[in-house]
Amino acid sequence: MFDKENGTRPNQESDHFNRLAAGVHDDPFAVLGPHPGADGRQTLTVFLPGASKVTALRGDAGERALDPVSGHPGVFRAEIPDDTAYRLQATLGDGSSWTFEDAYRFGPVLGEMDDHLIGEGTHGRLWEVLGAHVIEHEGVTGTHFAVWAPNARRVSVVGAFNGWDGRRHPMRRRAATGTWEIFLPGIGEGVAYKYEILGPDGALQPLKADPVGFGSEHPPGNASVVRDIRGYGWTDDDWMATRGARSDRAAPISIYEVHLGSWRRKDGGRPISYREAAEELVDYAAGMGFTHLELMPVSEYPFDGSWGYQPVGLYAPTVRHGPPHEFRDLVDAAHRKGLGVILDWVPGHFPTDPHGLGRFDGTALYEHADPKEGFHQDWNTLIYNYGRTEVRNVLVANALYWLEEYHVDGLRVDAVASMLYRDYSRAEGEWVPNRDGGRENYEAIDMLREMNSATHGAHPGIMTLAEESTAYPGVSRPVDAGGLGFGFKWNMGWMNDTLGYIRKDPVHRRYHHHQMTFGLTYAFSENFVLPISHDEVVHGKGSMLGKMPGGADERFANLRAYYGFMWGHPGKKLLFMGQEFGQQAEWNHAGELDWRALEDPRHRGMQRLVSDLNALYRGEPALHERDAEPDGFQWIEADDAANSVYAWIRRGGPDAPNVVVLCNFTPVERPAYRVGLPMAGVWREALNTDAGIYGGRDRGNLGKVEAVARPHQGQAAQAEITLPPLSAVFLVHDG
């Protein structure tokens, strides 16, 4: 017998069948399924290990039993008319049988344009062609699987549907790109699967999860799961049309950072679901006056203790809280309440778990082969090869995916410093210089610029934020101006300096006065966010309240004053959950926040203070409109180290009243502290952190101060003000 299409002769056929049985065939569509034969007929070949009988069911044309091929168990073939549609019926040795569509009768789904864009590394909607998609193809419903594995000798989809047997569904290779694809009829929502990959040396790799899969099994299971993400009914049109104004550098942005697994627990300890969070978390954050939620990574990850920062499934919302549509419920609910949603995004590294991206096709595909470039010593993780166009495409498309498919409003990019520098946390001789002999990682820089250009270009009004701890220039400068293109940068220097100061006993603070003022020397070099994140309350660092010196009441007063300083300082705001009510213990990812603390009026007072700070911050344009402009800030008193007092002016637009902020970081009351003010008249005491409703003792200025027109400290007027111990006072000019 001779196959006209493929030039297959009998001796070649035997080789094909042997390779199929051994699971090493790299072109199964050349052998299996229907192929043109002689006299208007076609030869149908089926390989079904374990089957004793296979029959083609041809509708009105009747049944046609396929002949077993001698010497090749599991191989069956027959000739049928070439215009005959068919299904297959297989029978096992025990007499059980089932009917199914033949995957090898279907043509490819991907087209030449997909090949071109994948090969070029510019497929902006990569998730629409790779991964597992429930579709109708050639009149039949099933799932199309596609995965990039250019160095593999064979790739198969495996699951319970084929006994996890890689010989049953080897995929079609698209030679131009190294992408493999197959359409499996009858496979749909909720089916678990992995890829079985034969490496270039013929070695079988550990079963791999889908790099572009939309779902995963519950841990400790780690298979990918088919999820149909089409057809969600969004109700956030109004938000999406107006969110740009809410993410602008002139907007009030106050972010509540949340680890969904430990914000609240339910039913004896399970994590809160996306739908429960859509009610409880959204209502709480909106009621507290925050403008945005920032969710620690929700991309699927294997180890709870990584908090999501070692992701395996970049395209899969973690199933710990529910399926993809329910994550959309959370985002949609947040938008209806006026809250933006920012996701922590981790393009800097990935874990070495066997089912993950490491040596995906038997080679260092996603990572560098040289551990000096491809291995993070600090985290025992692998580093993406940003210089490979396909890898860069996977990452940039992933950023677009979350914005497009889940309507998220921003991405906070984790560990940017580790991406920017080849010598990050490495000793001499442990890193590879760039082409110019320097330490900058040009390829990672290009990827970040491409990501920012692509996301801001496709979705104007979104935010990108960099966690970047070095002095790398222009992080939040536009790409076309030579910057990295982020909208905002976390101000890690401010955080370290101010926390270092506030932890000191007040008697010693006079010797460290500059730690609170130094941040203003560079405060306008970037668009900054002031972050007090989860990193400050874990691994033995204690809670925010635990960092404060003194007895119990003084610790609360110190923290209230510190929050007042933070909300009055230029820069957007970020607090990690639990910090808003002064949780006593450091964060534990395996439990929930200590909500019982709110039975103590001091904790309720702290919570009320943060809510009121958010309201003041949003209500007074001077506190946010010119956060990134030097003209929006002026020191009144920056040098009173002896009294540990600071005073400054915040200015907004021409119609916005000035706000003056005064902080006293000693436990000594300053009853008649003379301070210059920019104008005479009545100044309303808009907020005083020593107020009784916050847990203080109601020392202050009875709601207002009168400024007289006598110059002082370079200002046109002056007043005597009572500064309570360990307090921050906000004054707003009443005109």
C-alpha cells in the first residue's frame, strides 16, 4: 500500500507505527486520521493502545470495522469513501466501549498570520492562540490546545480523558515557530490536562502545566484546567470610561494592599472566595476611603508560603479563591464601588517546580542556560531570558491579558531592581556583564519599556507601578523621553528612612532629624507612591504598632503621628491590610487578620484615623493635585531637631486652599509653638491625630487657629499653635 500524499511505503509504515507505539513520533498527522487513497477512497488509520476493536460509524453509510494491523497492537486501519463523515467506536478487551470523534481528522486552527506574529515575538493577543480554548472547529465542539516548545521531539496533551498516555494525543508541530497544536473534540470546561514532552535528546520531561493555561487544579494538584473565559457580562462601563482621571498623578491615590488568602478566613479556616471578597473586601476598602485595592499575586502558584511571588501559571487566576469568572466578579464589584484594582505582577523570576517553565522542552527555553544569568541565588528561582523574542512576547502579552480579560486597572511590577541589574545580589565573578561590559540588563530594560508602551498604548488610563529600590533614573519617565515608562515608582528610600526614624526612642530622634526630611531632596524626581507594604510586617520585622517605642498608649500615638506625616507628605499612599487598625502581631499568611483587635477602642480609633486621613486626602486638592511637582510643597520648619517638629505647606491648583501640616515627634506638648503661615486669617484644624475619637486625649486648638499678618519663617503671617505630644495636625485655610 502506498500513501500518495505522504509517500509512505509499507516498510516506512511499520517504522511509523513503531514510533507511535514508542511515543516518539513527531508528525502523527502524517500517519493518523484520513489520508487520500486510490479510486476516490481514503485510508483511515487509528492508533488506540489497549483497544481490541475500532469501528468507523458513518451515519447513513453504516459501520465499517477497521482492521488491526498485524504486528502493531493498537493500530487499526480501513479504506472508506473520501467524502464520508465518521465517528469512532472503540472496544476494550473487557467488552466496554465508547464513541468519540477522531482528533486526527481535523485540520489546524492556527494560521499563517499567527505563525508570523509568534515567530516575530509581536503577538499582542498571544493568549488567544496559545493555551486551551473551548471552540467549535469544523462543526464540532471541543478544545484547541497550543503550546510553544520549539526544541521538543514530540508534545502530547494528556489527561484522564486519555489515561495520561502521551501516545494517545501527540500534537501537530508548526515548524515555522515551534508551536504544537491539536483540537480535541468533546473536551470542555473543567477538564484537567498537562503536556507530555519528549526533549531533543529523546528524554521524557516531567509533565508540564500549560504556560498559557487559564486555570489550574487546587494545590497540591498542579495540572492545568480547561477554562472557558469567554462571555462575561461586565457592568463597569462607567468606571472604565472614567478611570483615567483616577489614576493620574494629580489624583488622590490611596491603595489598600491585600493578601486574599489571609484577609479573612471562612468555614474553619478556608481562604475567602473571590465572590465573598467582592462583597466583604470591596465594601470594607471603599468604606475606609481607599481608592484602589492592590492584590498580592493571583497568578497561579504552587507554594502558599511564596504568597504568589513564585508563579507557575501567569495566565491563570489562582483557583484557591474560585474560577476565572468569579475573579471577574471581584473586579466588577470593586469598579461599581469606585475602587480600582491593581495586581502584583511577577515577570522577574519563576520557580523550579518540575511542572513549571524550567527546561520546558528539555532545554533552557524560558530561562538562561548559564546560572550566572538564569538563576536567582536569593530566591532559588529561575530568571527569564528577556533577550528571546518569544519569551518577551509571553510576558508582554500577559500584562495585556490581565488588563483586557479581567479589566484590572494597574500592574505593580515586583522586584524591578533584580531585573535591571545583572549583578543584583551577586558577588564579583558570579554574573555576566552586558555587551558593553556593564551591569545593566539591557534585555530586561527593553522588555519593561515594551510592556509599559504596550499596556499604556492599548489601555489609556491604566497604572503601572515599579517596586524599584535603587536610584535607576527615569523609572516613571515616558519611554519616548528615555525612561522605563512606569506611571509610578514605590519610594523605598522614604520608607526605609522614615521607619528607621520612627522606631527610635523620641529622646534620640533629634540626632536623626534628617531621616524625615531627606526624602524631600528627591521627592519630585519620580511619580512616587509611599509604601508601607507587607514586606515591613513579616519575617521577624514585627507589626507597625510593634515597631513603635514606648508604652502601649505611646505606641498608638507614635503610629498615629507617623500616618499623619505620611498622608501629609507628597506621594500617593499604600498601606498593607491590618496596618489600618494597628494589628499587634506581624502578618501571618496562614491565618487571618486579628479582627478581634477592633474590640479595643484604641484599634478602632486607629482605623477611624486612617479613614479620616483618606477622606481629608481626597477632599483637599492641595494634598494630592501636585504630589509630583516641587511647587506643591514648601518647608516652613525643617530644622527644629531640638523639638523634633516639622512643618510644611501643601499647595494645589489656584482655587485650592493651602494645607499646612505640623508634626511633633516627642512625647512633650508644645502649647504655644510659633509657626509661620502663608496667609493671615482663620485656619481650620481639619485633623488632629490626638483627637479622642482616634484614641488620643483631645489636646489641640479647639478646631481653629488665628494667624496674624506678621512675617515669620519666610511666611506672610504667623500663629501660636498647640502641638500635642506625638501628633500630626492639619490646618486648612478658610479664606
